[in-house]
Amino acid sequence: MDRAISVFKDNAISRALKIHRYSDTGRQWKSLPENMRKTIDDFNRLPKEEQSVTLARMREDLRLNPDKVEKLAQQLELDRGMGRGR
């Protein structure tokens, strides 16, 4: 669960910093499912304080619903390693 949240944050940070592979045409950005790209962009539009609250909610939701961890991992393609943005 923590790994999934960490990789989500890494993707969001890479997108926010406009790292080339996370630009609109970047390979890693385009490889994410559309709904995950929207989630990341929506997350990045939140004020920093809200981002912390949102991550805490995500952690709690994943803790209460372990089946969602698998889905998030698949969307972030965690099976390929410790996050593609590294």
C-alpha cells in the first residue's frame, strides 16, 4: 500500500515539475491509463495542504479496501519495478 502511494506521489511530482517523460507527449505519461492521468492532474491542482489530506484519505481507503491496492498498482504498473519515474 505504501509503495503504491509513493509511486503515485512520484508520478504526480514528475508531472508537476514538467519532467519531459511526463509532458503531454511523454512516453511514461501516455502509458498511464486516462483515468490515472486525470487523477494525477486533479491532485496537482489541489493546494499543498489539500494534497496531504488527499494522500491520507487514499492511504485510509486502501487500508480499508485492500482490493483497491491491486487496482492502483496495476494502473501505476508497479509490477514493472519500483516506479517508472525513477
